[in-house]
Amino acid sequence: MSLPPVHWWRTVFVLIPLIGAATIVLGALSLLSSLVSGTGRFAHRCAQSWSRFILLTSGIRVERRGASLPAPDASCVFVANHASFYDIPILFTTVPRQLRILAKAGLGRVPFIGWHLLRSGHLLVDRTSSGPATFRRMKRMVQHGASLIVFPEGGRTEDGQVMPFKRGGFLLAIQSGLPVVPVSLDGSRAVMPRGRLMVRPATVRVTVHEPIPTAGLTRDDARALADRVRDIIARELS
């Protein structure tokens, strides 16, 4: 029987303990800050530090290219393809903005990471929850000057192909009047694809595309907007 590759040993005995410790320490700081301030700004700085630590210890280099980012005080909805656990720390590191994510409510039950998300203004959505409640949380996020990150495929791709985009995040963007910024993540699947407990050092290219305004759009336009953004992201990856 052959031994597991060296990257497996490194992942299990080095990266997982280090990342686990960083998650506990920075997650605790994030939770403590939420007792003092409800804006989530310091909590996000903790998340950015956590992200930089993960990329550094994992040997991940990130190259950002493409269009300029929107102004720091201009809220928007960043939409990206999803291929790896590392996609979130990659975006938190390369997009220096106050960011919140749109995720399933069940993620809030994960110790430290989930508690951080619940207490720092991220949009954790239950499929049974009402639309107006989610929209109110979105309005509070915008009032605090934050932007939203959406992975509209609904999960990580298994074969590297960009899956169809769900319309929910685009509906939120239209209802809030926020521009949508497509982002192509190229190379993150090589780091840690879905279903594999092994991290490989790699270079990931983050391409920021021009913002797409949503002014004048209605909820009936959400499907067409989702398809348009998917085409932009997938074309860059191809």
C-alpha cells in the first residue's frame, strides 16, 4: 500500500491544527467585539486576518486583475463562482472592503465560524424564512457601508464547470438597487477541490469585472441578470 502524498500529511498535521487555532482565537475576538458594536466592522477585520493567515500558511498566492474595485463607501453585490473552501478567504484578502456573505442558515451552527457570521451582520438565509426579513437585514448591511458576497451556484462545483446560477442573490441586488460586480476565481479548485482533504500550494487569479447597474430592473429581470453574470464569469475561466 502506498503512503498518502506529502500534501496530505501537511494538511492533516500542520494546516488543520494551525487553522483551527486561528479560527478559535480570531473567532473569539470577533464574538467579543459584537458585544460592544453591532456594525460588524471589527469582526470583519478579524475575518480578514484569519483569511490572510490561511493563505500564508497554505502557500496560496493571489493575483487580482481586471476592473478597479468600486469606491470603498459604495455598497455592491460581488458575485463569484465557487470551487473551493478557499474561495472565501481568497475574496476577503483580495477585496479590501467591508464584506458580508449570503449563506445558508445552517452555517450559523458551526462553532466559532458560524457564531461569527451570526453576530457580525452576515445574511444567513433559511429557505423557509420570509423575503422581507432578509431584505431588512440587507438594508442594515448597506447602512453600515458593507457589500455582499454571493456564490449563486448554491455549492462548490465538483468538476470545475460553472454551474447554473440561482436568482436569489440577484433579486436582493435588484430590490436594494445595488450594482452587481462579477468576479472570476481561477485556480482555487486546484488548492482544495470539494471532497478532498488535501491542500496544495497554488496561484489563484481573481478577475474583477465591470459593475452591472440594477437601476430600473424589476424582480422579473433577476433570471436574465443571473444568466448574464454567469456568462461573464464563465467566459473568463474558459
